[in-house]
Amino acid sequence: MCGIAGLVDAAADAKASLDAMLARIAHRGPDDVGAWLDPDSGIALGHRRLAILDTSPCGHQPMASASGRYVLTYNGEIYNYVELRSALEATGATWHGHSDTEVLLAGFDAWGIAGTLRRCNGMFALAAWDREARTLTLARDRMGEKPLYFGWVGGRFAFASELKALAALPGWMPRMHPEAVASFLGAGYVRGPQSAIDGVYRLPPAASLALSLADLGARRDWPWLEARIAPYWSLGNAALGGLAPSAGGQTATRELEELLADAVRLRMLADVPLGAFLSGGIDSSLVVALMQAQSARPVRTFSIGFHEAAHDEAPHARAVARHLGTEHTELYVGAHDALALVPRLAETFDEPFADHSQLPTMLVSQLARRHVTVALSGDGGDELFAGYGRYFAILRLWNGLRRLPPAARRVAAPLLAGAAAASRPFARILPRMHGPAFRLARLGERLAAGDADALRLSFIAGGGVARMLAGPPSRDILRCLPPDGLDDTLRRLMYADQLDYLPDDILHKVDRAAMAYALETRVPLLDHRVVEYSWRLPTASLVAHGQGKQPLRAILDRHVPRALVERPKQGFAPPIGHWLRGPLCDWAESLLSTASLRELPLLDAGGVRAAWADHLRGRIDAGGALWNVLMLADWRQRFGASA
């Protein structure tokens, strides 16, 4: 796991610019730093290294291929590199070390970049300069575990693992992209290929982009770039491949367990200490169980405990760890530990980001890094195997809403919003009125949804932001429409989450939170073979009695008694509303000042100030909606972005 950066600049100060970029992402790779420059082309490639495989100097990057044709800077892990290495030896490849970087480059020489990417099982973001064709190729892993930003800054093309590296370049004059900001305000995270900064993009998962020197010389807009992006794998094809599903039952469960065990085995390869996050839930418990079944010594596991019983998963994690015999470490933290991280959030998460679980993810990453360099996580189980309770709530609501004519929904939505607003004056006298008023407003927002995907976003986003906007909520920012032929509503919701929520929220959160402490995270459930297999399972086999993840539950039953893991989904939702009235009040007041709010696009400063005043007086709990605004305001100040 590392950080990468690069630019195209024939000026004499290109090395200084590259060094400045690498300094901004030093946290991603504290073990080594490298640079490679080609004065003739102006290409400058940089690397910050977190040594995981082949910790010797033989793993130093940027690295050239044996032929000298390719130069690579790369962030991530190729889990099947041993298998690829054996195949390449048959072509005559020889080795200086045993890093997966060297294997990638040998693959480029033998099979070309596209052919190598199709053979890789891994998580990665990379940039490869082809000295013969004089093209720069950017590529990203299938599910979007590793980030890659690119664009033109001060007239120069540049790329990096994190947006903050681009901010180090001369000529950085960032302007917020209004649609990206709208997507953030509506969902709590920036969605799709457009970053929060105009002219800076995020390479989509499962894709590569090859640009010639001529292409790199002038700023290109997204339609031009999108036309040149080459997918090497397709989630849509994986989903459609599941239209002829395999048999369910014990055979499918056994096949899935074998596949998951192999995915875990591959992710346990490391030359540094390795462990796992353990919450005591189904996904993390299954990953740890499969790790322990293949380990000759107790696996290191880590969990965070909270003194608030409603949020505390530590006892459950402790019970699972005891049953499996892991070497378990837990740390109880208080509100002050989480609050201490708040001033760092905008810098850590790189773009506006308002997922409340960002705080506990940072805390458990900080804990794990004291003991290990690599941690496996259970992310992906909810999206692949229908684990979210909101799926079933959406199905129930959508089945009712779609019986109403669209015209009736359009009329009812503002009426409900008006009823909610009318109930507000009575909230001072009857505080409990806030509950029904809030629910009326939420129902009004959901009535306006045109399809199940819009409802999905409504459930992800939470409520309240729409009433702080200067205009109507932005619609159709990024449609996660499934491929033709995928008609099952549950599967359509899962497809959209895998395409959108998983890479842009969950994996963004895990990458930034862990890499802030130079901790590599690996996600076995997102092995592309597991993703493809999940689509071959019949929908009916995923769900029973209103609960998803039935295949994972069946596998876990063989390792852990169900009583240890079977409980309502918990997670940690910090008491943001309470904190904003208490220890975060002064911080929030400065960011929610009228002057600060006027610098933000799309927001009605008066509406935000009114919500803030009502929140402070206890008339309403607008903590969730205000948190979105606060994360945007704090990010804008730290990145110097203008509207």
C-alpha cells in the first residue's frame, strides 16, 4: 500500500513540484520515497512506499520493466502475483526481487497493460509510462478500493492518490464543481467520476485511461475523457451473468465458502505483521473465522468499545474472538477521543465527506496500526448479499408508491412538506411534535422519488438538507441504472450500491481512515470472483424472514455459534446533534456564520442559520443535515475552494 503522484511538466522545477505532491501524501507511504523523470517527455512519476511485500530495496518505485519499455508507479496489492509470476517465468521472465510490482511490469512486457489487468486479482491504482508508444496509462481496481485523481492544474496534467497532492502544485486555483457539491449535499459523499473540484476527476473502478503526450498537453473535459476510458471488467456483465443462476442450497454454500477461504488466504500474504478488524458482526466474524482456520497461530484482531451501551459492539467482538481463539485487542474510547479527530476530518477524507462512521473507522485504524501494518476488513457483505435493512424498507415503500400515479405523488409531496413546516411552530410547546413533523417531511421527500434508485439515495442521505437549499434538490446527478434485463428490484438496489455507495462512500472512508495511519486494509469479500459468484446466487437464497446475507450466515454457522453474532445491526452513530449543542458548538458556529455560508454554492444561508438556531434551542434535531453543511464548509476552507 502506497501513495502515487505524477505530472507532465517540461519545466526545470518539475522535480520540486513532484516532491511537493509526494510530501502531501507522506502518510500513505512512510517507508520510502522515489521519483523518476524523463526530461524529453516531461513525464515525472513519484511514489511513497508502505513496504508490505518484499520490504527490501528491490521493491523501490517507480520501477522500470526488464525491457525498459514501461515505468510504473503503483499503489495496492496484486494478490495472485505468485500465480502470475509462475506463468511469466514460462515466457522467460527473470527476477531481481519478489515484489508484485516487478510481476506487474513483467506482465506488461509479456501481455500488454490491458492483458495484465484482466489477469490481476487485486486492489490497485497505477500509472504506467510507455516509453515506446509515449503514452501514460492510468488504471484502477475492479471495485474501486484504491483511489486515483487526475486532471489539469495550472495548465499541467497531474494525478495522485489523494486530492490534497494536487493542491500542492503551482497554479492551484480550485473551484467547486456544483453538481459534485449537490451530490454531496444530497448523499453525504461525492458521487461518480467528477471530484468536488472542477476539472479534477476520479478514474472509475475497473477501467484504464491511456493518454498520449498530445492528449496530456491541453485540458480535456469529461465527455472527451469518458470516451477514451477502457473498462477491463464490467459489474453490469457480472450482474447479467447471474441471470442464469447456479443452484442454491448446500452446494452453493460450500462453493462460496471455498471461494471466500481462498480470497482470505490470498490476502494473508504479507512480509509484515497482519491482523483484522472485528466488530462481532457477521461479515467481520466470517473473515476472521476463515483467517483463523488457515493460520498456525492466533490471528490479531482489533475492536473499539464505547461507553455508551447503545453503540458498544466490543462485548460481541470479544465473545467471537474468545470462541475463535484470536489474540484480541480492544480499546474503550470516549466522546473526547472522537471529538479530537473532528478538526482533522476535512484533511483526512480529502473531499467533502459526512458519513458518521468515519470517526470510529479512524479510531480502530489508529489502534490496529500500533500492532500491525495490514488489517483485513469485512466490508462488502451488505452490498453483495443484501445485508442492509434499508433494502427491505425501500421495497415495502416502493411497492406502495408505484401504485400511485406520478401526478398524485407530485401533488402530495409538497403538501406533506407544507404540513411538516406548519407543525414547526408548535414544537416549542409540544417538543414531541418534532417526530411526526420530521416523518411527514421525509415522506414528502420520498414521494417525490421517481424510482427505486432515488428512494435508495433518500435512505442513504437522511433528511433535512433539502430544506436548507437555495433551490429545489438536484435530481439525476448520477443515475445508477442497472443494465437492461436486470429487473428484480432488490438486485437493482444492490447493483446501484455496488456501483456507487460502495466505492464512493464505504471504500473511500476505509482507505482514507486507514491510510491516515499508514495502515493497509484488505477486503476479501470484494475479491472479484466473490462478486461474480454473488450474482449467480438466486435472489431467494439471499433472504429469509426479512433478513439478508443468508449464505454468509450459513457459512459462519460452521465456525461460530449463531447466538454470538445474531443481533440487530448496530454500528456507531455518534450523537452529532448533542455534540453540536455542546463541545462542538463554537467550531460549528464559526463554520455556519453567514459569511462562511455565503461562500458555499446551492445553500440558502438564511435557511441554514434558522435550522442551526432551532437546533441549538432544542426545537429540532438537525444534527445530521447540519453535519453535511459543516463538512462542506470545513473542507472549502482547508482546500481554498471557491464557488
